[in-house]
Amino acid sequence: MLLKFAFGQGKQRGSPKKLITASFFFHGRGAPLQREALGLFRSLLHQILDQIPHLLSDFSSIFKKRCETEGEPGKKWEWHVTELRNFLGNSIPRASKAYSIRIYVDALDECGEEVARDLVAYFQRLTSKLPLTETTLSICFSCRHFPIVALAHGLTISVENENHRDIATYVQGELKRGISDKSKV
């Protein structure tokens, strides 16, 4: 819920550059593409390429060449995570010169600890490619404490630490109300 709210708020905020947003919500009990890195990269690229025509043209050229050399997609060949990661990794630095890019990834823990750590490392390398003065790439991850993942130069918010007093106050109030209300016994 919090990331959905952040995503909505992030889309509303202005930027000197045109704002490009993309999101992916992992779902551990969903279809394979909902819980794997391949699904993340396919979804992010679909959203980003839809908003940046010159990148779509570059990707279409790669697609057409593979169709010519390998045959029909889905039958003769499939996209691999590495190909999509590399394309995104090469495209973001170029695109960030003209666009402000925000990526939101929810429930990172639902893809498994190893994949989650690998994705965080990937995005850390991606952000480190950009000059600090021109950084227009923002990435927001949400996950449970396990696995603990964070970007080296990012902000970490632990919701339960921030809300602990509010939750304790609410629970204590409800317990007192329940005890004093004899009709609930």
C-alpha cells in the first residue's frame, strides 16, 4: 500500500525534465513472471520503452534482427534476463540525460533472497554509472526485513520502527476499551 501511494505521489511531482515512471510489484504466489527477475525487466522495459520512442526504436531493431536470425519469438527463442538487463542498463544512462526516471519495485523479498540481492546490486551499479550532478534516476524498493537489502547511497525507512509508538498506543487503547466494556466479556 505504501509503495502504491509513493508511486501515485511521485507521478504528480514536477521535474525540470520529462518524468518517466515505471513500476513492478512482485507477487510470490503469482505466475512465474510475477515472481522472477525476467518479469521485472520485461515489465520495466515495456513501460519505459512506451514512454521513450528512440529507445523503443533501438529495442525494435534488436527484436527484428533476432527474428531474422533465430526465427519466431516464443517458439524458436525467448528473451533472457541478461539481454533485458543489459539493454536497460545501457539505455538508462542515455535516457537520463533528457528524462527524469523513477522506478518503483514492491515486495522485492517475494522473488527470493538471492534474486533480491542481485537486483539491488544491479540497480546500485546502474545508479553509480550516472554522474552525481545529473542524477535523474530514482529507485524505490519495498520489502520485508528478510532479506535486508538497501542501496549503498539510499534512504532506508523501516515502517514498523516509524509506526511502533502509534501501533502500541492503538493496541493499548483497544485493550483498555475492551476490558472496561463489560458487555464484550
